Amino acid sequence: MSTQDTLPPTDRQMAYARKLALRNQVIVPAEAQADRRALSRWIATQAALRPAPRPDSPSARQVAFAEKLARIKRRSVPDECFRDRTLMSRWIDSNR
């Protein structure tokens, strides 16, 4: 395939690729940034992956328990608790 056959990625493709790169904590390869088809293949691969867990995010068990407590107490879990393990732990302790 010659360089005349390659098309640059669209703005929407690049925006979605950046979103996936952030979610999966990876870097979009330079060759994928230059070719629409290569970026499309990279996007398909990254979209199929599960997001990388953040080390400070609450565990699935913490989230499940907090949601159970919230239903029982008829409250909602604050959004910031879903981003920080320590905040989630404090919320659980204060709502037992």
C-alpha cells in the first residue's frame, strides 16, 4: 500500500481513541495516529478491553456494600465516593 492510499484519521476517531487511551491507560501509537485504518484497528482492540482499575478507586465489594446500605437507608452514595477508596470507606462506616 502506498502513502497515497492512506487517509488521516477523522477528528471523531482521534477523540474516541484519546478517550480509550485514557480509560485503558495506554498511549495511542504514532502509526495509528497517521492512518485511519490502523487507528480503526487500534480502537477495536482497545474498546474490547476492560478499563484498567485505578489503585485508589473503591473495590467492587465496597461499591456493592455501599449501594446496599444506601438502599436500606434510602440515601444516595455521593459521587466522589466512587472515585476514592478512602471516602467510600468513611461513607460506609458512617452509614452502618
